[in-house]
Amino acid sequence: MHVRKATPEDLSLIMGIYRTAQDFMIASGNPHQWGHSYPSEDLIRNDIEREVCHLVCDDDEIHGVFALFEGVEPTYQHIEEGQWLNDEEYLTLHRIASDGRAHGIFRCAVAYCKTVSDNIRIDTHRNNSIMQKQIERNGFQRCGIVHVRDGSERIAYHWSRY
């Protein structure tokens, strides 16, 4: 598996991966994090234009997608019930999804991120127990609770090489 940046030609495949992930989250007890409305096609198109949308691929196919942001994540400015591991610069990993046909998508995305930064932050919904396990298996520490733009809670995690 390898990671590459998405192109506009990838948009329909990306949206198909997100639809598969939405269906899976709903079926596994997490119907409110994304539902069938998030992320929107406009948001993903914007991610591609900004070159923050990345794809996890094998030799032949795209199997996963994620957004990777540099700089301060506004919703991470205030953390409750804990604290970040440090205040150093970090990357934020958002909107990770898999087509369900290949294993190791999250691990591959995180391995890529670790080649780019010594600090990575991520969050997930309280009902997304599958993602919580993946995050923790890949060396992230639970740091507290953040609130995303709509005001809902997310469990915040941080990985640091330090």
C-alpha cells in the first residue's frame, strides 16, 4: 500500500468510498457522526483543490481516503478533561475512510503521516469504537474531549515522537 494525493479525476471513487464508510458506521452503531451527508462532494472537491486529500492505494486500486492538514486546527484550541501531549506544530488527520476491501488503510495513512510530522492529532466520535481501537493500536494517546464546529463532542488523540 502507498499514499498519493487525490486528483479531480478521483472524485467519484472517493465519494463511493465515503458512502461505503457511512453505511458501515451507521450499521455498526455510529449513525450520527457522518450519517449520509458528511463529507459532502463540495468539501471533498475543496480538499482535492487544496491538495489535502490523500488516497491509500495498492498497485491497482484506491482503497482509502483521508484529509491531512498542517497548522492549527481551530476545534483543537480548547480541550476538556485532559491536555495535548505538547504544544509543538502538528498535523491533523481527518475524514479517514476505507472501501472495506483491503486491510491496513488506517495503519498505512498513519505511517505516511509519521514520515511527514513528529506530532499528529486526530479525533473521533464517542460511538465510533472501531476507530477508537484503530487509533489506540497505532500509538495515539487519548488526551481529552474537543468540540467540533457543530458543537458535538469528539474524543481527541495525539501521537508524538517526543
